[in-house]
Amino acid sequence: MRNVYLDNAATTALAPAVLEQMLPYLTEVYGNPSSVHAYGRRAKQGIDLAREQVAAALGCETGEVIFTGCGTESDNTALLGVAERYKSKGRHIITTNVEHHAVLHTCAYLEKQGYEVTYLPVDAEGLITPEQVRSAIRSDTILVSVMFANNEVGTIMPIPEIAAVCHEKDVLFHTDAVQAVGHVPVRVREMGIDLLSLSAHKFHGPKGVGALYCRKGLRLPPHSMGGAQEQGRRAGTENTAGIVGLGAAIELACSHIEQNSAKMIELRDRLMRGIETIPEVKLNGHPTKRLPNNVNYSIKYIEGESILLMLDLNGVAASSGSACTSGSLDPSHVLLAMGLPHEIAHGSVRLTLSDDTTQEDIDYTLDVLRATADRLRNMSPIYPGK
Amino acid sequence: MYTEKVLDHFSHPRNMGEVQGANGVGMVGNAKCGDIMQMFIKVNDDGIIEDVGFKTFGCGAAIATSSMATEMIKGKSVDEALALSNAAVVEALEGLPPQKIHCSVLAEEAVRAAVEDYQKNKTGAGA
């Protein structure tokens, strides 16, 4: 049996070249980066290099990069920080109804604290328009937070256009770019982004480390209080090896971004064409404005978790927006926001590629998926038959 | 998260499919919640469930509990089938994750719906 990992939106494999650069920081370079002595200075050099690598990848200055513990922490820090710092200006925040829970649950928390949040509804393909943002902005709006690309359906939002509207109205703009960085070009300065969240393990870096880009001149309250690490913006001894790994991974991913995305789009489209040959399937997300590595379909009359189990029994790792995989009773908020009926949302399957994915992997996956759809439909009392 | 037994019933479901000459059919659940179970029983003149089959739209646990429930009522009397509890199905599967217990409840309800349909048909035919 072949093993095919198509859950790269959940996490990616650590690149061997990244691991190699991290290893010294897990062994001989154990100094505390804040220490004055040579042990500390060596560790500090690793972090400085990583900060340069991130700044180069995003097109910003090193002082604008804050290392964090994960993408979620970056999102939390950005939203809670802006809310706290600008509460005298206003208490209104705008976001979308398809954000990651790291943003949505933070917004829900802020609502309980007396803030008002507008959740812009996406269209059937998962997009919002800059005009929607424009008409939602009020005099007391302090922040707009729109994800760069959706983690479930891969739809890429019109980020530069949305950022332009925000600047015109003098409102800060944050984007959760956890799924985008390393996969599509992300340039914060050119795109007018004020705050951006990213996570290393989504582009073949290690888990447990992320970063927040925070535009120069924007001072948010610190995430944690204590030492002077990250210019006083995140106290606590740095995860040196993790940060070094993030730097190495972002450099690696962004140096090949054109070739990688061209190759992945070819394989993604091969997978999509193959799935389209199964009767009664529905593409979720935008047909072209989507991440190079994201494929998401609903296979009607069958349920997502059983699709995943059957794929898994045949060596294929995937993901689903079905309620049964989330532990709740409702299917994915993203699919429902796009207007999918519950029964079709329950039958979604997400397949996310990496640059290690091969054509053989795709063809094998298609064989398994076809057999799975046949088998489960044969079992389904709601399948009208061939 | 699933026991070997659950995975076995999921990948090799017992008694899957419609039953020719079924005299009791029940369907429970709804597509909105992501689970629908249909149960077919063929009861002989002695009130024994001679044949049973199921069709299920749902997760791994929904398919496994349907399969297990059919095994547990095959060859049993309708009264024994009515006494089948979801807890017994869970036990036979060597456990289910807490959020999947409702699947076993659905299996119990599907069996009951099929038996009630049989009893209704029988009364109707006798009248």
C-alpha cells in the first residue's frame, strides 16, 4: 500500500535542510540569547539571522518581526493588542465569517468585553469584496482583520485592495496569512498590510513557532510581561532552535515559490480534473483564486469522516469539514458561510499538497477516492443510484 | 480514537444492504445532522428475525454501530430486538468516543423503527 500525505494545510513535514540548520541550536548552541557571553551571543546570532530571513521574505524591516509561539498567538496578540491600544478611538472591529477560530474566538471574547464586531459574509466561493469592507467601516472602527487565504477551501482574498480601503479610511489592517506565506507571494509593504500572522510548520518549518509582522510605528501592548526579549513585545526566553527553523524554512519556501507553486498547481488541477469525473461532486472554494496546494470537494450522499477513514485505511491522509471530525454537531463554519446545505457540507474532503507530492501520489489518491465514493454511496440510504 | 472492533465493522460491515422480502423497514436520523440509518428486517412466522440489513449515511461510528446492531438482532425474536440498548452496542464494539455515543442511540432507534414497522404491517395484514 502506498502512503500519501495530503493534509499539508494541517501541517507539513519538517524539511531536512531546515532540521540540519536547527540541530546545532538543540545541541551545542544552548546559550540564552539574552546572555552577554559567547554562548549567548551565538544563540542571539541565530535569532538575528532568522529575523533577517523573515524580513527578506515579507519585504519588511527586521524590527517589524516579532517571533511568537504559533499562528494563533500571533492572531491573538494582533487583535487583543489593537483592541486595547485603540479603545479610546473606538471599539468596532471588522472581520469575515470564514476566519480561523484563532481570530473568530478572539473576536467573540472581545464582544464580551464590550467591543462590537462586524462579520462580513463571504459569497459562494468564499470571497469578500473591498466594497463590503468600505461600507462596513465606521468612525469608531479600529481594525479590519481578513485572512489572506482560507485554510479549508483555499480561497485567496483580495488583500491589497482591502488594505487600500482600510488606509483610505485610516483603519489598521491585519491579515492571518498562516496558509499563504511560503505558498503565494506575500509582501507586506507593497500590499499595505499593518499586521500579519504566520506559522512555521505550514511551510516545512518546525511546530511551536510563528511570527507577527507589526508595522513600524505601531506599538501594541506586549503579549507577555517579563524580560526584554523581542524588544519588550514578547517576554520569555526564545525558542532558539524553532526560530532558526522558521527563518530557514521561510527562506527555503520563498526562494522557490514560483517553481513550487507552478508544479503544485499542475498537480492540484490534475487532482481536481480527476475528482470531477466522479458524478455529483461539488468544488468548494474559488476555481482559480485559490491556494496552489488546496483541493476541497463535497462528495454528495456520503459523509466526510467515513471518507477520511476509508482513505486512511488505504494510506491516504486527508481532512474534512464534516461535523464528525470536529467533535461538534455542526459542519465547518466556512462551508456553511459559503451557503452549502448541511448535508453537502458534511460530505466535504480537503486534500492539500506539498512540493513533495508526486503525480503517482495524485493518481493513486484518485483511484482510492473513486473506490471510496462508490463503496460509501452503495451503503448510503440517500444515494439515488447510478 | 476508534477501537479495532469499530474499524473492523466500518471496513467490513456485516449485513450491509437492503433485504429481499423485508417485512419491517425503519429509517431514523436526518442528513442535516449528518447521520441517517435505514434498517431492514425479515421476520418469520415464529417472530424470529431471519434476515436483517442496513444502509447508513454517516461517520465511521454510525456505520460500525449499524453493522454491530444487525449482528446482535439476527436470529433473535422481535422482543429481544426491541430490548437492544445502545449501551449494549457500544459494549460490543469495545467502546466509542464520547461524542459518538449518539450514533449508538441512532442504531437502537433504527432497530426499534424497523420492528415497529413490522408490527404495524402485521396488525394491518391481520385486520
